[in-house]
Amino acid sequence: MRVIIKGKTYKANKEDVEKKLKGIRPEIDEKIKYFVEIEEKQFPIKQVVSEGLGLLKPAFTTQEAFAILQRLGFEIIKRS
């Protein structure tokens, strides 16, 4: 699937993103609200997009990460 962030195109799919997060620890921050579960670990959505696409976190918004991960087929978990 093509993903466009700030006018730049990236190729991504769910399986590749999951592979790139293998062996990586989820970031822990009580302020983070949105996660995806990969290998029984909850990863913040910005960490998933950053690692999965090789981008620095300031390069995209949480809204963009949310939309990208939904399009890739990830279930977004909201922590209350």
C-alpha cells in the first residue's frame, strides 16, 4: 500500500511493519492514548509508524499515524 506523508510516498504493509517491530520494546508513557498490539505487546501508534516507515516522530502527526495504521489493517486500541 502507498502511504503519503507531507507529500512523500512510502510503501508499507501490515506484515512488514510487524516484522520491523520484532524485538523492539514498546515505549512507555502514561500520556499516550493510542496503541496497536503486536506480538502481545502494546506499541504507541507513533512508535509503530516511526519504526515501520523509518521516520522520525516529529515528521508526522498522531492523526496521520492513526489513519495509516487503520488503512494497513491494524486495530487501534484506546487506553483510557
